[in-house]
Amino acid sequence: MLNSLYEACIQACSNCAIVCETCAASCLREDDVKMMARCIELDRDCADLCALAATLMARDSKLAKEMCRICAQACRECAEECGSHQMDHCQACAEACRKCAEECEKMAA
């Protein structure tokens, strides 16, 4: 059972990690992959950090709060980049990243 203190943030991080991976994979299929390079880099970083944040919260690690702070920062950057692209997968990613950043910022406070 998830620690109730972390539950909303774990869910947001887990969802964001999956949405970021999906966005990166979709970006790799775009006609102009070079134009999507920064988006792909941030998607991958964000997905990894979100997954790690969720894992640390699930195990009630003392590092969870600090990881959530870093995760929120990555999510904000990723949301800004993805939000600048019109593709549906980028827009969905930007939204998931914004939600995750909000939850992580609450956890880090």
C-alpha cells in the first residue's frame, strides 16, 4: 500500500514518467527529429527523475523530499519545452509535467 502522505505525488510522478517516455518515442518518429532533440533530452531526463522520485517516496527515503525538488525543476523545464510544440504528444506531456511539478513542489515544501 502506498504511503498516503506520498500517494498523489507518486501517482503524478509515475504518470509523468510514462507520458514523457511516450512523448520521447513519438518525437523520434517526427519528420524533423533534429528539431525535437531538446524535447527528447528533457523527456528522458524527466522520465528518469520522476521514476526515481516515485521509488524514493514509495520506500519513504530521507532523500525523497530533495528528489521531489529536483524532479519539479525537471518537470517545469520539460513542460516549457513540450508546450512550445504543437504535437498532441508534446501537449499531453507538458500537461503531465505541470501536474507532476505541482505535486512535487508540495512534497518538497
